[in-house]
Amino acid sequence: MGRMEGKVAFLTGGGAGIANATAKAFVREGAKVALFELNAETGEKAAAEIRAAGGEAIFVKTDVTQDESVRDAVAATITEYGRLDVIMNCAGGALQEDVPVHRMDLDVWQRTIALNLLHPFLCCRHAIPHMIEAGGGSIINFASHLGLKGSEKPAYAASKGGIMSFTQTLAAQYAEYGIRANAIAPGAVRTERAIKRWENKEWLLAENPTPAARARMALQKLYPFSIGEPEDIAAIAVFLGSDESRMITGSTIAADGGRSSYIKVQPLE
Ligand SMILES: NC(=O)c1ccc[n+]([C@@H]2O[C@H](COP(=O)([O-])OP(=O)(O)OC[C@H]3O[C@@H](n4cnc5c(N)ncnc54)[C@H](O)[C@@H]3O)[C@@H](O)[C@H]2O)c1
């Protein structure tokens, strides 16, 4: 029996990256999934791949920054599967134009906050009544190692810092309904978008990791380029989505190979 047998989950941004890997992991563990994705091509393809492998998945074209679009996507999930147990608010990212505050366009700040912070609020707003009806559930939000402290991307860091406190509030407000809320704060993860962003980085192109590349994570032996895989994050999401994590709520799990807590020390003798 799978670790998420009988559960229904939606994942935002399921057409690519971490949410795509997690949707597949959820289905392997017995869940049915709805992919809320803006890109119709990747969203439909991802759902079709899951179905071809024998799983249950639907694609719902959704703009997660728009209230009505999220409302309709949640309704479509309920129509298809009749319940909702796990929601993973994963779509997100930073814009290139997220530059120091006095040079940033207002629009860049607003778009970043809409994607990374308004979107989880909208998903919770429409999903929570159904989770209450189901007798409980698990909310999985996405922060970042860049939200655990300040970063050179002010809007992104603020949105990811905000999501952690929003997660704690959700945990407190909905505990009595059996709803848990946690966040994952990944370090660098090898997704297509991230690779595009890094394509000019010499340290990534080198055949062997440079000392600078290695120095970004504590777990250097496992991650010599200091980059994790989407499946690493998916495994944590399965744990948070399943009842195995039933004692955990209000937490942000740093999944960054020790990057956020790493102080360089001499190797042990
Ligand atoms: N990849 C990393 O290195 C990294 C590091 C730290 C945090 N994160 C966070 O993890 C999460 C997932 O990142 P990823 O790298 O897998 O992202 P990704 O860019 O690979 O995938 C994001 C998906 O979201 C979709 N999307 C974008 N805007 C949307 C919208 N308005 N409505 C619906 N779908 C939309 C995209 O089409 C894409 O399929 C994000 O919240 C990101 O901030 C990622």
C-alpha cells in the first residue's frame, strides 16, 4: 500500500521542475493528482505521462495569481475526484529584473509577490473548505534558502520570507480541523528554469566542480556542484503529504544540503 493511498492532491506548477517530479512521486505512492499549470503544453504532457504509466492525473489550465482561475481549478478537482487532502503550492520563482530596491520597477515587485505569496493564499482560500470537509489535510508551501535571510533579489526574498510566516499562521488557525501546514525551503535545485539561469556560470559548466562550487553546500560529497535534484525535494513533499508527518505543522524544512546553516570548518581528523 502506498504512503498516500486514497489521497487527492493538487500541485501548482505541475508542468515542470519540482512540482512535476513531486506529482509523479505522489502518484507512485497511491495519490490522484490535479496539475494546476499555466503552460497548457507542459501541463497536458505531464498529466498524460502519469496516466500512461497507470496513474490518475488531470491537467487544469490555471493562472495561480488570479482568484477566479484558482477557484475554478479547485472546483474542477472536486468535480473529478470528489475530495481534496493535500495541496502543494509550488509554482514560483524570481525575475531577472528583481534588482536593488531603488532601481526596481513597481511591476516587478508586484508580479513577484503575486506569484510567490498571493498564489498560496488564493489556493488556501479556495481549498481549505474542502479539506475541512475531508476531515483534515496537508498544505505544502514553497519557500527558498533565499527567504531564510536577505538576498540580492529583494522581492523574491521578501515573498519567500512571507510564506514561512503565512505557513505558521495557517498551522495555528487550522490545527483544530486536522489541517497541517508546512513549507520546504530548497537550496539550488536542477530544474530547467534554474539551469537556464545558471547557463553562464563557469562553476556549473566545469567538468569537475571548482572549490567555489563545492563551498556552497555542507554535503559536498553528495552534491559536488552544490545542486540538488527535483526528486530530493519530492521525497520530502511525500513525507509532508503523508500521515507519516502527522506531528509536524508550522515548520519550514531547509532542503539545501546544509547551505543555510553551513559554517566552514576544517574536516574532522
Ligand atoms: N529550482 C531551484 O533552484 C529553487 C530554489 C529555491 C526555491 N525554489 C522554489 O521551488 C518552487 C519550484 O521551483 P522550480 O524550479 O521547480 O520551478 P519551475 O520554473 O521549474 O516550474 C514552475 C512551474 O510553474 C509554472 N507557473 C509559472 N507561473 C504560473 C502561474 N501564474 N500559474 C500557474 N503555473 C505557473 C511554470 O509554467 C512552471 O511549469 C518555486 O516556488 C521556487 O521559488 C526553487
